[in-house]
Amino acid sequence: MRAAEVRVRRVYEAPEPQDGARVLADRVWPRGLAKADAHLDEWCKDAAPSTELRRWYGHDAERYAEFTSRYQAELAEPAANAALAGLRERAAHGTLTLLTATKDLDLSHVTVLAEAVRERR
């Protein structure tokens, strides 16, 4: 089985031909972005961190390791796990680009989510 190509990008960036399936993985809609301008194949809210976890984390770099651990635990919960399975299915059929409004992708939940999709547990 080939490794899934999973990309991570900001939703505000213009779509690229190599994006494949474009999936927004945020729980709330990005500010200032019209839905028609997002060029999405799916909005996968259930794969995003809970509101409580997102607020606790606050994109504080010192909390990233703990955030990652807590988010991975959330991804094992039924609704999130089903969403993750759907993302894995998309990735099995071609490139998947996970999108977020987050400014720092290296400290973003989509980086953790992309790795979870690639793992195919």
C-alpha cells in the first residue's frame, strides 16, 4: 500500500492543482473567507480539536506537546475517529490537503491530524 500524500496548508492560500481533495479541518469557519472562495471538497469539523482543547491550547508553543497528546486522545473518540477514517479513505484515493485558518502550521492541529491520517492505524 502506498503512503498517503497528505498536505497541510492555510485555507487563505490560493488553491493549487496539486492540492487534490481540499478539506477544511477547523471547527469554526475562517474569518473573512466567503464559502464560495474556499474551494473546499469538505468541511470536516469532527476531525478538529474540541472547543475546550482549542481554547486551552491558545497556540502557546510551550503547550504544544501536551496539546498533541490531548488531541490524539480526542481523535480516538467515536465522532472524531469516524471523521479520521473518512480522511484516510480520501487520502487512499489521491492527494489530500488539510486546510486551517491557523497562522503557524508547525504548531497547528492539522500537522497532528495529517500524521494521524498517514499512520492508517
